[in-house]
Amino acid sequence: MASIAVTGSASGIGAEVCKMLASEGYSIIGIDRNTDDNFTKIAADLATISGRRSAVNEITRLCDGKLDGIICCAGVGVTAPSTSLIVGVNYFGVTELIEGLTESLTKVGKASVVVIGSVASTHQQQETAELAQAMFDSDEEKANHIAEMMGSTHLAYAASKYAVTAWARKWSVSVANKGIRVNIVAPGAVETPLHQASKDDPRFGEAVKNFVAPMGRNGQPEEIANAVSFLVSEKASFVNGSVLFVDGGMDAMIRAKQF
């Protein structure tokens, strides 16, 4: 049975991805801050270096060193208590986990990695260039310092999603000849606990509620999971390094001439 690791497996998009892929016959290794009775088998704090290393070691043990895929759903949003937490989870919690599991992915010969990015990855790139560069340089200490000096969780979120998307696209080129495909799903507003927290936040609530996709509604976790299911399947066997917007038309609304 093919083994797939899923971060952020306890709720929202991650939980839906676990449920869908399990129904398709995959063995799920879920990673979240706490284990549960469903799919989450590994408790790890991906905001920390030790948590990432622990997750890599446990995943490697549970899959016996052969991993068919990783779906990186874990993330924190604009209501996070600090900008450095956003940087830690959304960028380093993805890139270091994937890099640490490359050997296990390579042994399969035909593996798939999907990173959950965001439509926000296309926003504020000029304002956050220095922060993004620190992430590209793998300098977590510098990235945290810049993010904290910036003092904006909104900008830190956009920067983290831009940086992890760009990293994944670059990484997809370097591992393609090892039989690993890497793609990014960029959701818009999706009805998850993370999005609800943004709607309830007195700083961002009204803006979030008023930012509606052309389809006139927010997405559902199952709709994102459908995209992930496609990308890990053989139906997407020649799809690599792509960004799939699943956002109800938000990106087209904002950047119709940019693609």
C-alpha cells in the first residue's frame, strides 16, 4: 500500500486530504501538533528545528524508508501570535521536511509532493522581497528578525506563501530526474478553522469577509482535496512544477493579464 505523509492532518484542508486519500487506498501518515484517533500518527511542532527533525525521523520509520508522497497542508495565517511563527511553519516547516524526506521519496521511483500555497503568494512581493530572500537563503534567524521588525502578520503570510511556492517550483526541477513530481495548490478563501479565525479577527475580519471570489462564495476543504488527489495520481503524471489556483477565480480577478 502506498504511503503518503500529510502535515496539518488534524483539521481543515489537511483532514479532508487525509480522508479522501485514505478512501482511495493510500496509507496515511498524519503529522500535527497533537496525535488523534483518526489519521494523525505523529505529534510534531513544525515551527521548530527539533520538531521538523523529529517528524522526518518518525515518518521515515513509519514508511520503512520508502515514501510515495508528501502533502504539506500545515500552515498558520494572519491571526498567528507572531510573524516568526508564520515564517517557521509556512516556509521552513515545509522546505526542511521535504528536504529531509528526499531519500525516502527517491527510493519509490515515482513519488509526488504537493504544497498547499495560497492565492496570497502573488501579493506584496516588492514590499516583502528582503524577507523572502532570507527564506530563500535558508537563514531562519534573519528571516525571523526581518519579519518581527516588519510587524505585519499579513505581509509575513504573503511572503511565506510566495517564498514556499517559488522554492517548490525550483525544487521540482532539481528532483524531477529522481522520479519526484512537485506541485503547488493555491487556494483562495476556504471554509476552515483558519479562515474562520481570520473572519473573527477585529483587525482583518471585515476585509476578509468582503474579499469574495467571482463565484460568489468561499471554497470547501473537499474542493482543495480534489485538486490534491488529482496531482498525486497517475492522471497528473506529466504535471510538475505547476501552481494550480483553486480559488473561485480570485487570482484571475486580481491579475487577469499575469500568468
